[in-house]
Amino acid sequence: MIIDKWIKLRGKKFPFVETPLSKTELSELQDDYRKFYIHDHKQDKVYPVYSNRVSHTYKIDIGERGMYYIGMFGFSFLFLLYLKKKIKKKVNQYNPFGTSKEMEEFLNNIENKTPDHKDVNST
């Protein structure tokens, strides 16, 4: 729908549409404009029509410094994941609870030398 007439109120321009309007034209106007005026020829009145549709747009202005911080946060997060993987690999490679062959032989000798403890109450 082509709008030829406009009304200027308080520094804002609003479309001015004359009747008759079809339902499709009315819905197009409500989609395109938040407020417009209709001139009804039958009653010879001009009345405003508000679009009650919610059409919020949110704009977040981050700026260069914010983008830098977000990038550094992402980079450090990935670096920490990499570091965690590397540390886990090193810890698995060196097991402090693991025993060498010499230590296993020593522990086996100690077990063989200790006498079996008998239960005192069993006699």
C-alpha cells in the first residue's frame, strides 16, 4: 500500500490513510507502523490507530573494549580446557600410587617374613 499523505505531530511523521480499507491493508499498516491515522469518510472523523503488536528490538552496544574482553575470555577458556587435558595426561603418566618392580619385591619379602597372627580366643 502506497501512502501519499502524512501528518506531522510533535516532530514525528505518521501516515494518514483514507477509508475504505481492506483487512489486508489494515494488517499491513499495523505491521509497518506503530501508529497511523485513518480518515473515515462516512462519519467525517479522523482517529488514530495504534498497533498493539509487540515488536521490541534490543540492541546491545558492546564496543571495541567489550569485544576484546569477550574474545580474551573465550581464548582463556579454551586455553584452560587445553591445560586441563594436558595436566590430566601428565598425572596419569606419573602415578604416585604405582609401585616399581623393586618396591613390589620388597613388599612381598616383608609379607613372607611376618608370622601369621593367630586369634587368641580360638584356643
